[in-house]
Amino acid sequence: MDRKDYPMEPELEEMKEKPYKSKVLYLRYTGAMKAELLKVLERLVPGGIKTDKLKSFINGSIKAKKLEGFVIGRARLERLKLWAARVTTVLLLWAITVQLKALGETLLPRISQSSLPPERVYENNGYLMVSSNGGLNQMRSGISDMVAIARYMNVTLIVPEMDNTSFWNDQSQFKDIFDVDYFIASLRDEVRILKELPPEQKKKVELESLYSMPPISWSNMTYYYNTIIPRFKTYEVVHFTKTDARLANNGIPEEVQKLRCRANYQALRFAPPIEELGGKIVRILMERGPFLVLHLRYEMDMVAFSGCTEGCNEEEIEETTKMRYEYPWWKEKEIDSDKKRKAGLCPLTPEETALALRALDIDPNIQVYIAAGDIYKAERRMAPLKEAFPNLVRKETLAEASDLLPFQSHSNQMAALDYYVSIKSDIFVPTYGGNMAKVVEGHRRYLGFKKTILLDRKVLVDLVDLYNNGSVSWNEFSFGVKAAHADRMGNPTTRLEVPGKPKLEDYFYTNPQECLAPIDDEDSNNED
């Protein structure tokens, strides 16, 4: 409502220069003002505020008899006028605040409830507790699987516990990363989800031992029906100690696959602070023009644990090798970097990535958002990429330091910001096939096959070596890169199946084709 819609109030100077001639005139003014404000209030909140109570409260707060003692002389009357006007306004604002707060606690939940799907009613077979494992996107996929598994076993899912013991040592809980209330409410028509065990079951678990187990990897639903449901009948509460890859990619009923998609791409909405800052970063990027997200996996831990040292000097090779040996849980110690690189199993280096993007004719003026941690030896290794694409940006250069402060020391929350920006970008390019690359690829397919350049590392390193040693010209190199990637742009394709070898086939969340628009056989092709 504009200022003109409110009753006019005498300005301070006007009141000094033209004092009211009588208390009666003043009371008429304040009474009219209160009446008008009450009308405005009723228009603002129709049917939501008990105006009789509010009127009696306001009218009872300023009694004419209370004013009489103050009306002694013109100066004191003038002060009284100002004081009374202020008190009336303050009381009205206070009353409005109280009533609106009550409305927020009554009306708003009703509105939310009415927009939610109806709860699914089913005979509960027990309670499933899960401990997610891995980084953000490994946990995200695992949680989505747990939603589907819980629903089709007819059990109640307890909000998953996040991995706080992995390499990154992030202590974030589910509610710090995902919108827990939305997660629970949006899936209520499929599965009952609780934030914690009910008191009776909690007491039982405390008195008795909690039955814990890791489900068998890549299992189909028959395993859960025949093996796991009987354990709920015995223990009532079952705890899964791992969630990664506990459901097969293929051979799963379509309705289960679709629920996996719904959980991953719809129900797992990020927590409001992440959505807010992620949206702010995206708006800044969009205002400046198109942007490409480069998921450049070249942090020190990636170089160390992969053993891929292409472009590293002797000192750097020694440093990263030492790091690998310092972690006893990392089984692979001796690694042949050259052999692994030639097999296409190494993350692309920043230099190789720059050549690949140039060969694909990516606009050199496009914004390139680096979705990654700290790049190893960044000043030297990033120089060729910076020269080819000068508009390199990161969340740290786009957001205020104060905005990022709450997320510092929380690697999963920082990764969530990068994920948010990645699914909104014009182009997404991962340089390694890790969990984020896989899940973002599938999410972008789900959002309408948004352009995702899936770099063929095996082909690229061969072409890069030929170009660097002068065996092929730039035009020949560029032609080879384009030809190799013509069908690797995130276009519709059939998911690769390798019976009995799930690790060799396409990951479900990379290409959730059961949840996508059907594709013609003549247009389908497998992306190697």
C-alpha cells in the first residue's frame, strides 16, 4: 500500500505552529486515525485477526481520562499530542506483529499442508536407520536408494546420518545440507520419514543392541524382500552401515527407478542457506552472460590418490606420493602414472583441459566457473587455462567473503554450492568421472538434456600427445577432438548394461533413462 493510502498525520512543525484548540479536537483526530488504521489492518489480513479484541486493546490503552492530567497548559498539551500519537502507532504495530506471528503459526502451516500430497497409509514393517558414507554426491545417491528401498519394504525411514568420518572430516548433518522438512513432506505419499526413532523404539534400542549390517552392493529388490524384510520382523529396527551402490543399476522395476529419480532430483533440495547463496552466485553469472562450469578435479588429494602425475616435477611427484603412503586406508600405493593415463583413467590436467576446450571451439570469452577445491600448484598449472579462457571465476571470487564464511570448513556444503551452480549452467564439463560428475550429468539429463560435454580421456590424451610432439597440426587435432565428442554432449542415449559387472556399466544416476522422455532406437547410442 502506498503512503497516499494512509490517513494524513500533522507534521511535527505544523503541530508546533498550529496547536489544536482543544483536547476534543485532538481526540477526534486520534480516534479517526485508529479507526482508519484498523480498516487498513483488516484489509491486509482478511478474516485472520480478531478485530474486536484488537479494537478493545487499542481503545482501552488510550483512555481520555488518562490524558486529562497532562492537559495543563499549551506546551504540555503539545508534548502530549506527540506522545499519544507515538504510543498509538507503537501499540498498533505491536498488535499487528503479535497477530501476524499467530497467523504464521496457524494459517501458513495450513496452506503448506494443503499443497502437500496425501500421506500414504501402510502397515509399517519396522524402522530403517542408515549411515551414509562417502562424499556429498555418493551420499546423495545412496540416500535416494534408501528412500526407494524403504518405500518398497513398507518400513519407516529415519532421516539419514551423514558421513562425518571420511577424508574431508566434515561434521555437517543432514539438515545442514538438505532441507529436511521438505524432504520428509514431499515424499509423504510414498514413504513415512521421521527425524528420529519414536520413544518406544529408541528405548528398545538403548536397552538392547542395535542390529546393524551393510546391505550387499548392487542388489535387486528380491534381495531386500527375501533377506532384509525378515530381519525387520525379528529386530523391528535395522541399521544399514553403508548406503553407496546398494541398489543395482538395471533389472529394477520401473516404479522403483522413478522413485529413485524423484528422491534425488526433487526431494533432496538443498538447505535454504545453500539455495540462497547458490542462487545469488547464479544470478551474478547470468547477468554477465553465458557460463560454463568446469569440474576440474586437480586438487592435491586427487593427484596423490590417483597417482596421476602428468606435468608434475620431481618434487611434486615425491610430495604427492608421500601423501598417498601416509593414508593406510588407501590400498593402491604403487601406481604407474603413464600406464594409467594412457588407459584414460587419470583426471585431465588443467593444460590438457585447456587444449580440449579450445579444440571444441568453446568461446574464449565465456565465463568458466571452476567447481573444485584448491587446484594443486595452481599458479603454474592453471596458467594455460587462464590464457585460453581469461574469464575464470570461482565461488570465492563471486560471493562476498562474509557470505561464504558459514560454509568454510564444511567441504560438503561447499560442494553443494558447486553442485547448485553446475545444474544451472549453460554447459557442464567434468574432467574426471567421479561421483559429482556422474550425478550432475544425470540431473542435467533430467532437467531436459542440458549440454554436458563428456570428455573422452583416453582419446584426448593420445591426441594431446600427438599434438604436443608435432605429429599433428592444430586443425587436425581440433578435428579429431570434435569427431570424438560429437555424441558426447549429454544427448539422449541408452544406458550401457554389462550383466554381472555393474562397475563396468553406466551408473543409474548418470543416465536415469526410465525417468526421461523415450528416445528413438535410431537416435540412441552408447557413450563410451
